[in-house]
Amino acid sequence: MLRSLPAVEEILQDVQIKELLRKESRHLVVECVREAISELREKIKQGELFAENSLKSLVITQTQKMLIKKSRYNLQSVINATGVILHTNLGRAVLSQKARAAVAQIAGSYSNLELDLTTGERGSRYSHVLQLLRDLTGCEDALVVNNNAAAILLVLASMAKGKEVIVSRGQLIEIGGSFRVPEVMEQSGAKLVEIGTTNKTYLEDYERAINSETAALLKVHTSNYRVVGFTHETSTEELVKLGREKNIPVIEDAGSGVLFDLKNYGIQGEPIVQELISTGVDIVTFSGDKLLGGPQAGIIVGNKSIISQVKKYPLTRALRVDKMTVAALEATLKEYLDPQGVVENNPALNMLTMPLAKLQTKAERLKHLLAAALPDAEITIEEGYSQAGGGALPTTNLPTFLVAVHLANLSAEKAAHRLHTGEQPVLVRINQNKIILDPRTILPGEEQLLVSAFQGLTVAKI
Ligand SMILES: *Cc1c(COP(=O)(O)O)cnc(C)c1O
């Protein structure tokens, strides 16, 4: 059998391989053929192949598979069937159609990123979103940096290096990926002054801690957990009043960027940026890619004199955003000018506010498609919950309809593994040996790809 293995040249003469050569470089195709042959050689040596296998056709199929794998990018689209809308491991917010188009346009041409087209003079990359942020939040000035962690670091470093910043013990949060308030503060050079207790912090606690070294009062939104029961948190209004009296600026890290009230959709518990700004708080920071539904960014809005000081701080340059971020953010924010439209067009908001009836329809359609493709599987619809994720709305369970798939000859664990390692990766949940699919986060047009991935599960691998 080893002697009858085809030579590279022989394979390259095959019509199917010639077809591949028309699309891909000869170098890459030859490499795949070589690897396919050597893989088969190993299999023969291990006694895994038998004389009746046509070696030539095996080499060709293996070359085709290898080429698909090698020409694919490492960073690729995955189907998120977990029902977690903002999944940090899966890239958080999916951008809207308009935001994607804006990125593609700006990426493929020169732009006025730092040029004022009316005067022909040097402009600022932040100017493109300034008026939108003013209209949407009521702020005086704004700055956009790499992410919210960078925003907080920068604000603290520029305002409070070598001085004291007062924070409630109940708000010393850790966000996944090791963003910890005390550590960020240490990096910024500001000295953390902890006050109150885990469950209760009063205005008097802040008042007592203020001295000549105090540079700011910091309030941090407890995005990914809630302290419930016997609790007291000092409101932003109270802090602003105290800050005014003592002439100390108040900073609030809002976590997610919620720009308008989502109460009508049953979503509550996240601070609304505009409401914070209207209390007179000096600085608010928030993420671009959480509930705002935009690109990764840290948005700083607030008082003009403080923000102009932050803009001049040398670290700002190191944390600045790219033109593609500015393009995506401008397009995302522009859609917020029409609150009803944005709920329809922004994928994060659309998924967050998706009506139960629509989820049921989506679940039934998916069940139907899967049942047709997998005659041996047991497929049912169950009631369950989705999550906002991304460190937002930790106690909000979003009711949904789930599709549960029980495969006849494959454990849910194995199937889930094959689904995320497959050609079209699919991320699922597992419950009681069933694969659970939440239609909320399956994007329009992904159903068919999902069904094909399931069909591929039972195909034996050579
Ligand atoms: C998510 C979060 C951060 C970190 O934001 P990134 O944009 O991920 O850097 C900081 N603070 C709070 C309160 C958060 O919720």
C-alpha cells in the first residue's frame, strides 16, 4: 500500500486539484497535497487503511479539506446559540448594518480623520462623535479611548495622580479579564481611599474622608453583581451636591452605555448616561461594546475643563482609537437619534428587547429545520432564559424559548465539542445531555449554517 501511494505530481494533474490551483497559490496547494500524502502514509503504517480504499481519491479529499482549513483566518465568525447577548469571549456587541458599512468605507479609503474639511486645518479624531454625544447625553465635551478600562485609568491618572480618590467598599468591583478597581487606581497613581462597608455607604462616609489631598469622588456601577437586602448606596445626586460644596469633582463609571430608558421593554437597573449627566456629575465613562451595541471603546463624557485636561494628558495618545472605531461609533450613535429605529437596527438592543412571541416563532422554525435534517434526533421546545452578559444586568433573566436537541448516538458533550471545533463553529449550552439552542442570539441568515453544522456531526471523520 505504501508503494501505491500517489506522487505529488500525479495528484496535481487531477481535474479537481487543477480547479483548486485556479483559486489558490500553487505553493499552498502543493503543501496541502504533501501533507495529505504524508498523513495517509502514517495511517497505512498504523494499519488504519485497507487495500480497498482508493488512495488517490483519499489524498484529493484530504487536500481539499486541508486547503479550506489553511485558507481560513484564525479570527472567524462563530454562531452564538448560547443566548448570552454580550459575550466577551465572542467579541461582545455585533455591529449594525450601518456601522459595518461605515467601517468598510473608511477602512478602504483616505478620510478626514484628523482634518477639518471646512478650514483645511488639522482636526481632531474625536470631533466626529462630539455633537452626537452632546445630543444624546447632554454632555459638554467628550473623548473616546480604547475601552472603558482605559477611560477610567486615563481620567484618574490625569485628575488624581499622587492624590486621593474616595470610593465605597461596596463598589470595588472586578470585571472579567482582571479589571479591578483597586488595581486600576494603583496603576493610575491615585491613592484609593475606601469608605463605608460592603453593603452600606452613606454620604457622611464620603464627607468624613474628604481632606486637602482629595482629588475626586468616584462612583462605580456594580455592573456584574448586585448587593441586595440590608443596603444603602449614596446617590449620584448626593455626591454631586457634596462635590460642589467641597469643590471636588465627581466621576462615575457607568459600565454599560445605556443611552435611553429601556423600561418599556422590561429592562431596568442600568444607569442612563443622560440622567447621570443631568445630575451635574463631572465625568461619566462607559463601554462602547456593551449595551450601547457599538465597537470596543471607552467613552468619556462630561465637563469641558476636565476633559480638555484629559485630552492633553500624554497617556491619551497611547490609548487613542483607530479610524475604524470612530467610523463604527459614529454610525452606531447616529442610529440612536431615532430610539425606535435603533431598537430595530442595533443587534444588541434588538436581541435584548426581542418580544417573546418572536422568540417562539424563531424557536419553532429552527426546530422544524433541524427535525427535517436530523430524523433520528429528539427535538423539543422548552421555556428558559437568556442573559445580557458582558457584565450587565446580572439579575435580569430574559424569558425565551429554547430548542433542545437530543441526538441518538452522540452525547451532548461530544456534540458540543464537535460543534465548536467544526468548520462553522457553533457555541451552544448543554443541559441534561441535551444541546440547548437559544434563538435570541442566532442572527438572521445563520439558521441554515447551524443546521448544516448539525448535519456534519454524524458524518464519520476519515
Ligand atoms: C465592563 C466594565 C468596565 C470595563 O470596561 P471595558 O470596556 O471592558 O474595558 C469597567 N467598569 C465597569 C463598571 C464595567 O462594567
